Amino acid sequence: MDPHDRWLSRPADGHLGIDEFSRRGWSLLRVITTREAVQVRKIVFHMQTTVNNRIANAAGAFWEPFPWGQEETAYIAEQFSQADTWAMGRATYEAIVPWWDKVARGETPDDAPTVTAADRKFAMVQRNMTKVVFSTTLPSATDRVVVGGDLVEELTALKRRDGRDILLSCGPKTLAPIASAPGVIDEYLFAVSPAVLGAGPQVFEGLTVDLGLELTDAKVFNGGAIVSRYRVIHH
């Protein structure tokens, strides 16, 4: 039985009269509501961008324009370790996850001059996360859960399941309807690199609402990157 039902079904002529309910009932209901609120998982959108909010260049290249070192990688690994699920679009999944899974297996990808200890730490963190991939054509597999329905509904349902935070990474076409829906994304975690790209997709392209954000954390790295976290305060 739900805690609310147990509370409200108590007999009025024994343990809980109306006066007692007035004195104690709302207090208990507030406690129950608070506990339920705490149990709802947060969705944190994460993306690496340029200063002008581009996530790739016109050719779709992700990493070359973005200076990134061991310190930054280790810090992001700490942020990822607070979550147990990584939800993402198919393009993001196929561009990123196989590369890091190869590192997690102790291999060195062909396009990596070297693999650092920080790289391997992040690789292991992400490997142990549940991957939720948005796609209507990609089949599910042992290392991923594929969802193809309404993404706002899928993510809202995911938030209600037990677990730690949920990281979300996707391109602007996928992000726009999710970010435009109230109460789905709770925080934004941006890694902003000291670069400006003249062309390419911007993270908030297609957003149809205004978002009020509160800066809750920021860290500046020697290489020039800034990692900042924002909480959504109004929609």
C-alpha cells in the first residue's frame, strides 16, 4: 500500500482523530512528499561546446577543435560517476561509446596518439553505466537499451525508476523538444573549450522556450576549458 493510503486509511476513532490529523497529519505528509521528491532522479544534460555553443564543425568533426587534457578528463569522470545511466541520441552513441569502450578494454584507438590514466578512468566509468539510446532503427543489445517512443515520456518514466542521476547527451534536433518540456532536464553540465567555430550545429538550435538557469559550479582549467553546471530554476 502507498504511504499516503496507509496514512489516510487509519480509523478516526482510535489512533488518529481529526484534531490529531490537523496537528500531525500535514507534517507527515510533507515528510512523505519530500522523500518522494528526493527519490526522483535528476537528468543532467552534458555536452562539450565551443564558446559560441557549437558542438561540432560543419563537417561533423567533434574533437579536433576542442583542446582537452588529462585534468579535464579526470574531472568529467568524477561528474559522470555521480550517474549510473547515460541517455543519448544514436549519432552520439555511435560516435563516442565504441571509442571509449575500446579504451576500457585496454586498447588504443587508431586515432589516439596515446591513452592516459585519466582516459582509462573515464572509460571504465562510462562502460559501467547503463546506455539508453534514442533510435527507431537501432536494435537493442546487451550493452544498450534502445527506446523509440516519445522521448519526453521515456525520460520522465526513467526519472521515476530507482537509481542515481541520468546523464543526457544528444544533438540539437533531439535536445530541443526535451529541453522545451517543463521538468524533464534538471541541470546542464557544459564543457566549454576556448574555440569559436564559424559553422556547425549549436546546442540549443530549435529551442522554443526561454530557460532560467542558476550557476551552481564552475571550474577553469589550465588549458582554457571551463566546465560549468547550471540548475534550471524556471521554464
